[in-house]
Amino acid sequence: MERARVVAVVVAAGSGARLGGDVPKALRTIGGRPVVAVAVDRALSSPAIDAVVVVSPSGSEDGVRELFAGSDAVIVVTGGSTRQRSVAAGLDAVGGHVEVVVVHDAARPFASPALFDAVVLAVDSGADAAVPVLPLVDTVKRVRDGTIVGTQPRDGLALAQTPQACRLHLLRDAIVKAEASDLDFTDDSGLMEWAGASVRAVDGEPGNVKITTASDLARADELSGVPRD
């Protein structure tokens, strides 16, 4: 990783409690392969990505390392108690020579290599960070205790995805500031916004779905052999 300029941090430390069972989400299989292995392959297929740091669930590090044995482009570290701390653990493994880091959730294994390219290009073009987004197509309601209390205009609203690219030193600084303020972010672009960074939106991908529930996993298993765009 000594000559890497852009490194992807693939966050795979979640327990996947909503999936049920004792196996962490990232080690569940789709198309006969662990979710995290599919996600890492997509990242490494991008010409923009030089290396990958996989943030593993605590206690599963050996199993995750076995998945990438023989690859000098992948290293595995232990995740933290929150997503933000897991990202920080991944950044700790990234050398100071790296300019751009691309944080990606293993739970989105179908992100295309082109999407990794797009967020890196946005940062290379001058942004501090870049996030893929999809426009909202449904009306958004605000609900309180089962009662509709408002309707949110959807113009200008979008749904965020990963991978998200950031200038490494700015993301590191933002995490330190958030921890000092006792704040915990689940979205890196949101953290960068809070820290005052410029964040550019790029077009997301409808096929870049997130695995959260058992039905999501079953659907991903069905789609795993289908090329995604």
C-alpha cells in the first residue's frame, strides 16, 4: 500500500442483527460468496482504487483475512463500536501518502466500479468530498405517534448511497472534531458537511441496493449473478 494514492475503506463491522442468526452481515453469502468479498471485488475493479482496507467485525478478523489471502491489495482491521469508530479504525491503517479515501459499506455489494470512479473524479476535480445520490420518487410524510403531521416537499431532496470519497486529511480531522463534540455520524458526507467541507453530489445507481433485512439478503442472492449498472 506504500504507493497507493486512493484507498477504499470497506466497512463490514456491523453485526447484521436485523438479518437474524449468528453470522455477521458481511459474511452472509450471496451467489455463494460472502457479501464483503463481492463488495471488495467491485472496489478493486475500479481503476481509481489502488488498495482496500476491510473493517471486520470484532472476532471475525481471521475469517475475513482468509477471504483475501494472497492479495497484497487488501488488509483487514478490527471495527469499532459504532460506524464512525469503524471508519476511524480503517483510516488508521491508511498511510499518510494517501490523498483520497473512499468509504464504502459492504452492505452495498452491487456498487459498480464506475461509481467508485465517479466519486474519486469529483474529489480530484476540486470537491472535498463526493456522495452518490438518487432523487426521491415518493412523497415524504412526517409521522408522529401514528398521525401525519406534515408533508415534506421532495424537490431538492435525495437519498445518499456509498461509496463516498473524501480528502483523507479532512475526514480524519472531521472525525476527531466529532468525537470531541460527542457526536456520532452514520454518514461520512454528513460528517464532512458538519465540519464545513464542500460535498458534491454525483448520480447514484438504482441497483446499488443496501442489504439490511432478510428479504434484502434473499433478493441480493437472486440478483448476484445479474450484472449491475
